[in-house]
Amino acid sequence: MSKRDDLIAKYAADLKDKCGVNPDMDLLTKVTVGLGPSIYNADSSTVSGSDDKELATVKNNYLIKKLGLSDNADLDKAIDSVMDLYGRSNRSKYRAVVYYLLCVHFKKSSIY
């Protein structure tokens, strides 16, 4: 298996074990591929749930620019609920998992 396949398997395990979600592997693969080389970098492959600047980046670059959503309070609520679902105490929140959960939350899988 390639390194990307290994990471996708790790993300799927996180979704099942930490979030209680049975992932759509096709969508998870597309979200992961969409992240490009950032998944291989230790810093950019994760999201800090306690860093407001990081969460603003998720909101602006992913929800607004990529998914085409308009900026409103629902975006912040969705990010907050994903952080709760993933576990606030979990220090390694993979960006691909966060993006997958947000994509499913807003029913935007058609973007991929």
C-alpha cells in the first residue's frame, strides 16, 4: 500500500474509533486527495481544536472557499460540534477527518 493509502486507513480508523462514524471510503479518499501534500506534513495534517486562528482557517479556506458556504454562525457551530465529536482532549485531530465530518455535516459530498 502507498503512504496515502496507509493514511486513509488511519483516518478511517479514527472516524470509527473516536467519532463512532462508519465512513464512506470513497468520499474519505477524495477529501484526503483534495488536501494534497499537506497530509504528509506533521503540522499541516492536523487541526488544533483550541487554536482560534486554526479554526478560522478551516472555516475560511475549507467551508467558505472549497465548499462554497456563506459565512454565518452555523459554520462556527458545525466546527464546534465536529471538535466535540472528535474529542476535545484528543490532541491529534487529523485535518482529513475534520474536513470529512464537515463535508458530511453540510451534505456537500457532491463537491468531490
